[in-house]
Amino acid sequence: MAETISMPKLGFDMAEGLLVRWVKQVGETINKGDVLAEIETDKATVEVESSASGVVLSHIVDQGTMVPVNAPIAVVGQAGEKVEEKTVDGGQKTETLLLADSVSQAVAPAQTSSTVQGQPSILKASPLAKKIARENQLDLSKVQGTGPSGRVVKKDVEAALEAGSQTVDRRPQTVTPSIVHRSQSEDTVLPTTKLRQAIGRRLVESKQTIPHFYVTHEFKMDALLDMRKQVNDYLPESEKVSVNDFILKGVALSLRLFPNLNAAIQGNEIIQFGQVNVGVAVTVPGGLMTVVVKDTDQKTLRQISGEVKAMAARAREGKVKPEDVDGSTFSTSNLGMYDVEEFIAIINPPEAAILAIGSAKEIPVAEGGQVKVGWRMKATISVDHRVSDGAEAAQFMQTLAGFLENPVRMLV
């Protein structure tokens, strides 16, 4: 039986996506899991996979169309299956739907009204193209679009930036007279990106509605760093594991023993998740994105390392897959590479906790009445007080220390 493929929901706040390109054409054979189309959101370019095997019977929407989340985009079935022509969108567009389908959501081409130097105009541009243009103060009216119907897409913006065709919107700064001579400078006006707006909305909601509390622990890292060196001596350069990979594994194993922190609150109920899916905050242009290692507790260090590297690369290239960012049950944020001693992180709702990881540093430590040099790392867990209390969070951090300070336990 034929199956309708819908626009996937990528991320917490996605409402629509731009269908950039059909990878499979009508009449072509497709297998479940094959890439059917590419879509763009404010955050990334995403490959939409087919949820069925068979033949592509129809494209319900055209390339260059903005489509609401969960709206139908294509039909996949067996060769020769009948479909029905159905007119929607006020008679302006004909869509092909399954006979059994009652879906009649209207989708309209993405056309964005914009103002360029005070003059209103209509610019056809994908969300990702507009996002990159805003971040780089690029005047889209001067970019030649190569997408469907002349739409400006990501590669057009990148080409324009490489060519140096940027126009900067600046306004004079008011300078207060003073005794000391100061040269006049200018303010730079930068509109916030949709990614930054989404981050802001979500984290403001988190801080305003979730009663956070924090527990910090200092971990002995000497044994872990030694084991990491030994492990990496046997691995090719592209597969070497990081300190963060060990931490993710230790966090996942600890969460198995503290299911109350691998949880979410829903009304008057606490949902303890059956899976341990650890999210990893990744820096991307204009903000950050959390990629998710599914079943982290059941995977080897090499598997965790490989998945994080692949998903982080896709996130930075704007080509994440829906499964890369969905389904986290606990999050981590690691600023160790920036020489950060410690920090606190804001909980990623609806999760119950997040771990903020600082740098591993070589410092003087006192042990057995003697001062020597040792490796130490601080991490702070932020917890929703509606779900857990300080004692449980402290015990979790002690359990995590047991794994990080005796890393062989993570390998058996």
C-alpha cells in the first residue's frame, strides 16, 4: 500500500522547512532509508529519508516550496498504484494525494518580504541563506539566485561572501565629549539570527520555569589520561578518542544507576526514560546545537567517538539529520578546550539535568601528606529541583568519579 511521506520536525521549535531539492524523481525506485529530498530550516540543511520502499509515485510539492511540519510532501508505493489529483491552495496548485488521504494542508512557495536600504522588495531566499546573510551583513538583493525560480540558496550566499560582495549596515555612534581625545567609531547593527532567537526563547523559559540547583565536583583525571594515551596508541589518527568520549560513557553508565536524573517532568509525573541518550552541545555558526548519542551506555568508546565526530561535522556544515538532534534524555556541555576552570549550564527542557565540564588541568595537589603534581577537572551538574535533590545529585557525581577515576570499569 502506498505511503505518504511528510515534512519531518527537526528540533524543538521548527514549524516549517524549505524543500530545496528532490533527490529521487517520480518513477524512480526507492528503498526505506534512502534520501528522498533535501530541506532547509533556519538551522541546517537536512536530508529527508523515505520511510517506505517502492516507487516514488508523486511529488506533492515543488522544489522551492515552504512546507509546514508534518505536511505531506511525496507518495511512495508500488508501481501502478492509483493516486488522485486534488486541487488545493485556492485552485492555484494541484497536488497528488492518495485516494485514502484526507490531508489537504496548503503549502505555499517561500517568498519573503524584505526591506533593502529602506525600500520594500520581495526576495526569494531559503531560510539558511537568509541566516548566513544576516550573520555576515550581506545584502541579499545583490546576490544572484541559482535555486528554483531564481531563489537565493546557501551556495549563492557563500559564493557572494567569497567574492567579497558584502554591504554593512552601520550607524554613527554618539560620542560624549571628554578631556581625553577619542577618535569617533561606529556601532555595528547585527540582527539576531533565528537560531539565536530560538536559543534565547528556550533558555529564558528554562530559567524562568525550572528551579535550578548546582553541584560541583573535582575529578582526578590522571588514570583516564593515561588510559586514553594507551588506547590511542592503537588507533589511527581519524579514530582517536577524546577525553569527552570517556566522560560521555561515564555519564551514561552513571545515569543507569540514577534513573531520576535521566528523566523529564510532565505535570505531576516524572518520566524516567528507558534509554540513555546523551546530548552533546556543539558550537555552530550563530549559536549551538545539541547532537544526541543514542543508547550511550551500550556503546563502546570508539562508537561514541565516531558518532560524535560525524554528527558534529554535519551540524557545523548545516547538514544534520533529524535523528542527530532528537531524543536526548540528558545533556552535556564541555568548554574544556577553552581553558575554562568551571561553569554552570542551563537545563535543556524537558530534561531534568545537564552537566557542564571544565578543563583538565595539571595542578599541585596534596595526597598522603605530600604535595605533588596531578591532573584535575571540575564539572558542575545543574538539576531540576522538582525532580531531584542535592543529595542525589552529589551521589551521581561521586558515581561518575568512580568511572572517570577508574576508567577500566568503562571498558569491561
